[in-house]
Amino acid sequence: MAKSLRLGVNIDHVATIRNARGGRHPDPVRAAKLAIAAGCDGITAHLREDRRHIRDADMARLKAEIDKPLNFEMAATDDMVAIALKTQPHACCLVPEKREERTTEGGLDAAGQQAALKPVVHKLKHAGIRVSLFIGAQPKQIEAAAALGAPVIEIHTGAWCDALAEGDTAKAEAEWRLIVTGAELAASLGLEVHAGHGLDYATAEEIAALPQIVELNIGHFLIGEAVFEGLAETVKFMRAAMDRGRARARA
Ligand code: PXP
């Protein structure tokens, strides 16, 4: 029997919706608690340099208020390291970050940025934080992650998911092979293997069959899908609230 597979729920896009209006609704911490009550194993949140979704106060509240592991996604910058050391999350997942990108587009270049990443990995590990590197599944990136002493890698599944969505079966097959062989290589080097980005029900089911992978981190699809799973109920609540109010109206 393969090891159990954890689900980390990324709640960034609850904050995206909140920030579209300002104010406090919807609250990403409330979403995190709901996801935990529904059976997820941890919460992931990405504090981006531009604070476009999760904000510093969200991260502090997540740490204080949730009772499952918090995975703090961040760029490997001095500012973020300082916030992570103050927050003391269970884990930090180091990701590349470009201001202009819509989401984390590629993996971290662990092979090309060994010198810059080494002190960051060291500081976080020294503080008792589990460090994960979000990388493509190319062997040189996996070997570099191991050489850096990161205990965990998260394989970027975005290119595989995009190729499937675009119907490019040859590319999807090539990306899938890369993920399969990458997961095997990483596990053989003693790394804990996670995966994420762009996953939906079908791709999560497929990748769950790889026994080396012990955690999936999923956000955008879940938050989008929650609209469809939840909208009917909230419209009913609103209808009922309006009906109660109207019943009090004088003719
Ligand atoms: N893992 C990492 C490292 C990410 O950067 C992201 C996106 O923020 C995810 C997982 C989740 O990706 P998605 O929102 O597409 O499910």
C-alpha cells in the first residue's frame, strides 16, 4: 500500500475575490477553516511581493488560527525570509516570482541559483521550518534541490495540465513522463515529493497514482469549483433573507 496522499488547499484566490472589492469578505482564514473541516491536511498561502491576494495580516492570522500545517509560499528574498522567520509556518515553499506574471509560471531554477538559494534554505531549515523547492521535474533541478539540502520538492504540474487542457497529447505525454521519472529520481535521492499547479479532479486522480508523491497542493480549481458547488445554497439563503424581510413590511 502506497503512503497516504495529503491535500494542501491553497486559499490565495479567496483573497483575490476579497481584494477585488476591498473590505473583509470573503475571508481567506474562514475558507481555510472550512477546508480543514472538510478534511484537507494543510493550508497553503502565497505572500507575493505585490500582495495581490494574501496579505501579511492573513498569514499571521492563518498561523494563529488554523490547527493544520501552514505552508507559506514565497520568493527567496530577504524580506520574505524575515516574515517567514517571524511567522514560523510548518513549511516554506520557495517559488520563483515575477511581478508581471498572472500565476507562478515556471519552476524555480534551483540548478542556476544554487548560490542565492543556499543561505535561504539554510536559514529556514535552521529555524525548524520544512523547506520545499517548487521546481520543474528535470533531473538537473531535482539533483540541485538535493544538493541544496532541501528536504522536499514540489513538482510543477502546470505544463502537463496546460498541455492536456489544450489537447496537445504529445506534449502532455512528454510532460507526464518527466513527472513520473522526476518523482522516481527525487524519491531515490531521499527527497519528499509534492506536486501542484493547475490540478483539477481528473489530473489529481491521475497523479495520485504515483506512489512517490505524498502531497498535492491545489488552489485555483477548488476555489473556482466552489462557486458552482456553493452558489445554489447561497442564493437560497439570500432568497430566504429577503422573504423574511419582506414579511415584516407594512402594506
Ligand atoms: N503549488 C505552488 C508552489 C503554487 O505556486 C501554486 C499556485 O499558487 C499551487 C501549488 C496551486 O496551483 P493552482 O492554484 O493552479 O491549483
